[in-house]
Amino acid sequence: MPPRRKMLVVLKGYPRLSETFIAQELLGLERAGFDLTLISMRRPTDKKRHPVHDEIKARVVYLPEYLHEEPIRVLKGMAAGFGKPGFKVLMKRFWADLKRDLSRNRFRRLGQALVLAREWPDGGEWLHAHFIHTPASVTEYTSILTGTPWTCSAHAKDIWTSPDWELNEKLKSARWTVTCTRTGYEHMRMLTSRKDAVYLSYHGLDLARFGHFSGAHSARTGSDPDNPAFILSVGRAVEKKGYDVLLRALALLPADLHWRMEHIGGGDELARLKALATELGLSGRVVWKGAMAQEDVLDHYRRADLFALACRIAANGDRDGLPNVLVEASSQRLICVSTAVSGVPELLTDGENGLVVPPEDPAMLAKALEAAIRDPALRQRLGDAAERRVRENFDYHSSIRQLTGLFEAEWQRAS
């Protein structure tokens, strides 16, 4: 096997509790023998870390999050950039981008790329971006300036909130791009003539970390006010997660049905959602627990009766890919009630291994929640089927093997 090149992996932020799928992939690549340095465009804001973050050995280098905060680094990057062969090509590309996206954000990405190209940590020989929006901009600009090839992992928001012209340019420039849902894969292939350079690769789970749950979920039916059914939801409080829809669905449940819901996750909309829960008369039944470490989330999956996530397409086009929390919950034989958005139907089939309803429909969601609460046998049957689907089709080792093959094919071609 040829030696594996030193890879610089560009990330929007690191570590992030909401991006365990990225951390899991980084750890998998390290265990496969890759030598990584992580390049983060932002410093961490989460106060907690998942265990997987402590297992990753790669060094983390933080770029200037805002250019004015580290002017010396930026000025040194600019000065060094003038002397590089790719500088004129980079500036031509930058001005073309700026004409279509006149924003401070565009200047920030150029400045971060200049800093990265000058400092060039650990002798990087390859660039890889996670997310095809801003991290890929920094990565592509750096590639143009240094001549170092680059590749990309695209996910969800980054695909659906990027303009088509920008996706087309990046898909043309990257050696290849992978994404984690068939909807994203088909969308990107439609935008590029290099269709054979776009790949579908589901993230999957580290099933050793989410082992088989041999215990029993409860037989609650919502009939006992002293032992209400336990609904769990995990996700950031942002528009695309549809928590306002979920709260309105909960408010439609029959008065004789006894339930409680716990939400795990941070997010900018928490205050608004708490106010909405109060307005709907639900505040005594909904507990907002904030961000939690992975082992605590796993414990909640095992104690809950059902998992709910009302995914939707946000006003700006943002949407989930295939939410990792649905895969995690399914791995623990926990029935999932969700919506037919983006990659969700690639995991869940209504009535076979979950309950799937149209998005933006609180009444239909309420009916599905009621059916799951009242019928423990249904929960068990669909939860068992969901676990089988995950363990047969969503083992993350498959994704790591695919990525390893893609990287090695490139390096063998180069040598």
C-alpha cells in the first residue's frame, strides 16, 4: 500500500456537539492510517465534548475567525500570497465570486485562505473540506493559491443554501465530492458535467458506540397520568427541525392521553419555542434539557418510548440531510416519528420501520404520535425493524472504506 499523504481537513468549527458524524468520520480515517491536521474556521462554543472528540489525535489549527481580530496573521498571509504562482488566478476567481456575492463573508474566506496558505501546517499534501459552502470556499481558494488538490464532503444546509453557480464552480474544481443523501447526490449531479466525480456515501453509525439495546422499552399507553409516555427529541432549535410544528402537534393530542416530552439540544430558537410551549399550554409537559454528551443522549434513547423530529424545508431552502439522531434512535429499537423531507425516507418507511408524515402538518403528526403512544406492540415491531435497517445498511465502516478507496485512488494516480 502506498504511503498516505498528509491531509489538511477544513472545518467550519471544531469540536461541535451537533456534528458527531464528522468527528466519527475523522476518527475512522485516523484509524485507517490517515495523517490528519484539522483546520477550523471558528473556535468551539460548546461547553461539552463527546468521547469521540477525545479519541481523535489530530492537531487542531484555528484560523482567524474574524480578520480584524488577528491582523498580523492576515497581513503576513497577504504578503506571502503575492509571491505565489497561483495568486493572479486566485484573485481572478475571487473577483468573479465577489461580483455575484458582494459580502464581507467573501473577504473573510479569502483572508482565511491566505493565512492557511502561508502557515501551511504540518506539510499538508492534500486538502479536504467538510461542507461545500464556506469551508469549501476557503479550501478551494487555498488550493488555487498553492496548487494542492482538494476534495469535499457535502452534507445538507451547505448544498441547499448555496447558489447553483457556486456549487457548479466547486464541483468543477474539486477532485471529487461525496454527500450523505440521495437527494443531495442527485441535486449536485444535475449541476455538473463531471457526474462521475460525485459520490453517495451514507455516514452511518459507529455501531460499537451504539450497541444493541437488549433491554425492553416500556409498555406505556398514555392512559396513566402518573406514568405518562416519554417522547424524546434531539436536535438544534432551528427552523429546519420543525419544533414549532411538533409543539402544535402535541397540543392537538387528546386530553385523555398522558405524555411528557424531553428535548436535547441547543439552538437560537429555544426562547421562542419555550414561549410557544407556554402559549399552547404545554410548558408543564415539555422539558428543555440543553446540549448533552453522547453517552447521556444514548441513555435517553434507551429510556424513551418514541422519538419525534418534524423536519421541514426552511424559508431559505435549508433542510436536513439524513439526521444522524434518527439513525441513532433507530439503532436502539426506538420507534421514530418523522417527516418525508430530504433523506429521512432513505432510512424510514412509513408503517414498516417508523411513522413518516408530510412536513408542515401538525394534525397528521399528532395522529402518528397518538398511534405510537397508544400501541406498545406497534412501537416494538417498528423499532425492531428500524434497528435491523440500521445494522444492515448504516454501519459507518462502509463509508470509511469508500472514502479510503477514493483517497488512495487519487494518490496512486498522482504517483
